[in-house]
Amino acid sequence: MESEMKCNLSEMWSSKMPKGLDLEISHHPMTMRRVANLIIAMERLKAGTSESVLSTEFRDENLLNIMMENIVEEHIVIELGSAPPVQFSRTGEYQCSVTDSQKRSLVLVENSMELHAVMLQGGSDNRKVHLNMSTYVHPSPSTEAKARPVALGIKDTNLYLSCHKKGDVPTLHLEAVEDKSS
């Protein structure tokens, strides 16, 4: 049944084939030579705009021209963004408190963003500010850097100490941080 169909297909196409060309239907794996022969045969059938190949002298240029005429071009647009911000890695977290030489401790003043250094009387030690000191390391540490980044946050709050410099004078400030993960 299958061989009859092959013969019928060959007979059907034989009238459309140019003189000197035969149609052969095969179920064998394709080799590069067979693919090239198929391209040549298709180009002869098309009689298109490409350089006609009428002789057996088929050169590489002919195959290249045929392939280039039939290639579908695809434009790919890749959007490039900036590199992600450098992420510091937390290396540790320590709890501490600050007391000066005169035994004054830091106390958070209610309803204001201020810390005051006061001498605490007996029984009021619970007003002392406890700090969480988080230490960080840069992803690509340099051998020149001797400093280590730290963050000082007031325990059980979203308040952090920050340092700003106005002219030549650095000052400490309290800042509220809403998103601690950023």
C-alpha cells in the first residue's frame, strides 16, 4: 500500500518536474549532501530570483546564496538594566548600652526624636536605652578598608542612629526605619 502511494506521488509530480530531474521520495535519514541536493532541486523548481543552477557545477556560493535568500530573520531585543545594588552581609548582632565616665546613660525622650544623657536614679534603670549593634561586611572587601560598617538601632523599636556631617561637624540623629529589610 505504501509503495503504491510512493509511486502515485512520483507520477503526480513527474509532470511538474523540469526535464532531467526526477523526484525520489525516501524515508532514510538525511545527510548534508541530501539536504543540499534537496535545496538545489527546490530552487530549480521555484525558478525564483536566485542565481539559476542549471549545470552540475554547483558551488558553495550557490548554496550560500540560496540559504541566505530563504533565511527568516529574527530580531531579538534584550533590555539591559543596571546591576543590582551592592548588598552588605550581616555578620553579627550584639546588644549594648552607652554610659559615659560620669555614669550618665542614654534615655529616649518620649514624643521626640531625641536621646538625652542623664544620670539615672535607683529603680529607673528600665529607662536606659539598649542598642542593637549589627555588624556588616562588604561583598568584595578591600584590603585597604580597616573600618567595618555597623548599624545602631534602639532595641524593640524602629529607631536607628545615623550620622550626618554639616560642614566639618558630624552630628548624631535618630531616624525611623519602616522597612528593616532594605
